[in-house]
Amino acid sequence: MKGSLTYSKAGVHVTTADRFVEELARLARRTHQKGIIAGVGGFAGLFRDARSRSGLVWAASSDGVGTKILLAARPKELEAIGIDLVAMNVNDCLAVGAEPLIFLDYFATSRLRIPQAIAIMRGICRGLKEARCTLLGGETAEMPGLYRPGHFDLAGFCVGVVRPETRLQGPPREGDCLIGLASTGVHSNGFSLVRRLWGRSLTPSLKDELLKPTAIYVRPVLAAMRRHTVRAVVHVTGSGWQGNIPRVLPDRLAALITLGSWPVKPIFAKIERRARLSKQAMFSTFNMGIGMILVVPPREAGAVVRFMRLRNVRAWDVGRIVRRKQREPQVQFIE
């Protein structure tokens, strides 16, 4: 759209990152040992220890919070960032059918400020308690000269296990339904664009809306996996719908999304108007009110929606898996 402020104009080059991941995956394959099921490029890596009799499959993920951390200053805001860090990692493990078990954090700053660090760690521990995951260790690094005074960065690392009762029953099939689970808001992606849009003019109420912690879906989704047939799980993070749904689909299939089948939060309309972005650009950058998508057989769709709502997770049937024609995109929209 003419005159729009895109993610790339805000300084985030998704296509460059995609090319890097492709090259990284090629390099990583040189390190592979027997037992690798899924390596670089998925929501989380998967590994089966061939030397163990248990046959358990282990999952590992790593992620950060991005430039959302630049908006956080007060203790409550910093605590929310800690929750974000946990959510980004445990939800990625969940997307491969894994139950998160242990977590490590990395906190880097110019100078260690105890109140700031404690507020963040309090949030991390809150998030881990919600996910029933253990903080096993981490690293705190003071690096004067690398970060501006008061600035910091965070990374998380999560290890989980794929148990037989929660193993995904994939791959997705033509006719399967897409069950969208409500996000709490923007979650932890798109903030380089958001900060460019508002700069220092953020009102307190808008800032509070933007800093709502990312939803942690572990308990309800694991419960759904035990009770229902779940073929695939999509964690809607960076690159939005277009970047994440194709990660779980065979090339011959596409997702047909029904616009209007769920309520899009007002914050996304504000961003769309201010940035003058097309719907296509919005869906390729933000979660648009859906933080996680479960791919289930059509016979299970209604039951899964009810199951989630009984656990206080708003859920909607937002689309279908369809056969993909040559050169068609893997994520399509209808009104």
C-alpha cells in the first residue's frame, strides 16, 4: 500500500532472515547425529536418543522477546517481559507436541541493576509455574560498552519431551479444520514496527495494551492433545500467519482462512490504520488475535472448541485445509 510503513521499513528484513535460516540449516546438518527427527527451521528441534531404551523424543527451542523489551521500564512491565520470554519458548515446544520440562535463561546488560533483574526473573518464574516447567539455570552477563545504560537483552532455552499420549497425529489432511486460540494481544512480535509508529507518543493505556504478556497455552493444549486428535499445532509468532502455517503443511495443501470467523482485537485495527498496511501485510506480521492454531479432523472441530472454552481459552473454527493448486499461496483468505 502506497505510503505504508512496512516491517522492512521499520528495520526488520524477514526475507533476509529466511535466507539465513536456510543456510544455517545446511550447516547444521553437518553436525547431525543418529536420532535427529527435526532440525533447524521448525518451531523446535526433535531428537530421539538411539542409545536409550525409553524411545522418548526430546524437543528443544530457543527464542527471545525482541524489541518489545525497549518499552518495559516499570517493575510490572519488566515482569510481563519475563512471562513473554517463557511463553515464546514453551509455546514453540508445544507446537511439536512436547511438554516443556526445563528452562534456561540468558540475561545480558550493560550493568546489573538488581531491581530490574529481579522483576524480570519474577516474571520468568511466574510464566514457568503456569507452564509447569522448571528453571534449571541460566547466565547473567554484564557487558559495559555493548549495551546502552539501562538496556538489556533476553534469551530463553527450553527442553521438553514428546510423550506417546500427546504425540501429534499428523500430517494435516485435506478437509481438516483450523481451530484458532485467542491471543492476549500483540504478543512478542512486530514491535520494531510498533515503536516506529508511535515513538515517544505512546499513551499509558496504549502502552499497557501493547505490553500484555504473551499467552501460555501449555496446559489446555496438552490436555486437548490427550483427549482429541490434533494433527498439527501452529505458534503464530514472527512472520504471522503466512510465515508460520506453511511450516506444518505439505506442499500440496493450503490453509483457507475465513475472515470474520473470530473477533480481531482493536489494537490491530489501530496499527493497520496508523501504518496504512494492507490486510496481507498485517497477517504476515502480526497474530491478528490468534496466538495458536490447532489442526484437527472436521469431526473433532466442535468438540475441541468447546473443550478450550471450558478451560477459559476463547477458540473459534477459523478455516480449512484445502488442496493447493500450482503456484497458489499456502495461506489464502476468504470473506
